[in-house]
Amino acid sequence: MSIYGLDERDLEILKALMRDARKSYSELAEELGLPRTTVQEKIRRMLDKGYIKSFTAIPDYSKLGKSATAFVLISFTPVMDISQRELASMIAKMDNVYEVHLISGQWDMLLKIRANSTEEVGRLVVDNLRGIKNISKTETCFVFYTAKEQP
């Protein structure tokens, strides 16, 4: 085993799945030069041990009316009786919020938002986020172009 309980073949299979998880065991086996049963067993083991969380579809958000992407930095102030983790969980349930991270540095939280317009992002930030007493400050950064994005 080389990295965190995964050997080189496991890592090769994982990388191939990250490129295209729709491939069958046979297609993966052929691509990687491994027996199909080996590929199938290694994937099952990685699923069982939690190395692979799930298989998912990655949509083209612009075709689904979510052409505006923004990152929002949040400064947390402990005003109400709520922790940063509780606030993060609450924000994660909001429409158009795709990622919520507690971070280090000058800011406390980083959100990824997808919406159909800059105005819709603005409404989420101004009307929803800034109305929460534990949020003292926000900074919104709109995405102009994405060269690489992974789920």
C-alpha cells in the first residue's frame, strides 16, 4: 500500500473514475490493462472503506440556467448562540449555495454560489446572508471563466 491504504492500481482506477465514472468495469479494465474482476473488487473495496464517497453527474450549469457563479467570503461574529459549524450547516441548506467551507485567514467561511444572474446572487447575499446577525461582513467575487473544476 502506498498512499493512505491505496496502492498504485487503486490510485489509477480512482483517477480513471474521476475522469469518467460512466465507464463499465470492462472498459476501465481494458484502459488500465487490468483484469475486470480486479477492477471490480478494488472499486468495491474503495467504496466500502469510504475512499469513494459516491458517483455523481456533473451538469453544465449554464445550460440549466445557472450561468452566474460567485464565491462569497464571510466574516463570522459570535453574536447569537450559534457556532460557525451550525451557521455553515444552516447556510448549506439555502437555495443556490453549492459549497460551504470554514477556512483560515482573514475570513471565516467561503461559499460557492450558482444562480441565473448577478442580481440573483446579489439578492442571496444582501437579503439572506447579510440579514444573519452572526455575519458581520461579506465579500463577493464573481467568476469570469473556469479553466478547471472538479466535483
